Amino acid sequence: MTERSLVLLKPDAVQRLLVGPLIGRFEARGLKIVGLKLVAVSRDLAERHYAVHRGKPFFGGLVAFITSSPLVAVALEGPNAVAVVRSMVGATRPNEAAPGTIRGDLALETAQNLVHASDAPETAAAELSMWFAPGELLAYDRDIDRWALAPED
């Protein structure tokens, strides 16, 4: 089933010059970019994004980190995009992330683990509407899809 997922390439990914290589991983897997932008995150947006963690001891640190420098918001589309992206990103704690995953290969600390990925299709829909305005997500055909994707039954 074709889905959309939000990926945030966090401030540490931008500062470490990993935006291109990380986007390349998703493209190489066959996922389609349907939205992409560099964002200076406001405190309000950060607090809405992390609302599920409000009241937890690490909430303030999450907000401070994500607002510390620009990030890149990416909307990806493909079959089972949410699960595919989550498997590519790896465990939240980099020391628990498998080699070959983004966090397993490139991150050292949980507080700066390079990337956020939606955890369910419903969450993805809510997050995409938070990070992208109407009209910013595009629908288009790619010629490579006939090579990368089997026809849906």
C-alpha cells in the first residue's frame, strides 16, 4: 500500500553535512520525495511536534535541540513508506541501532540521532500536515517506478 511519511533531518544532520547522503539513502531505496524544505523551527512548531512528550523530563531538551539550527523536512512516498523508513532509520538509541541503519552507521547519542521518522500512518498524516502547508506536497509520476515498484494487485 502506498503511504507517505515524514522524515526530519535534524539540526545535527544539517550541521554534519549529511543531508545529501541521507536523502540519497531514501531515494536509493526507491522512495519518492513529494515534499522537501529547509526549516528554521519555531518554538511553537517544536512544541506541537513533540506534544506527546510534554511533561517528560527530556521535553525541554528536545525543543531546544530541534530549534537550535535549521533542519530539513522531507515527505516521502512509497509502498509501506512508514515501516520502510523506520527500518532504514534504526532504533532511537544509536547504540541499539543495527549496522546499516542511519543511526547505526552515523549517530552516537540519543539526543542527537540525526533523524525523526513517523511511527505510524496516522502519525505521518498528522505530522505531514504540521510541517507542510496545503499544496506543498506534490503528486507526480516517475519513470523509474516501473523498474523499482511491482504493479499493485
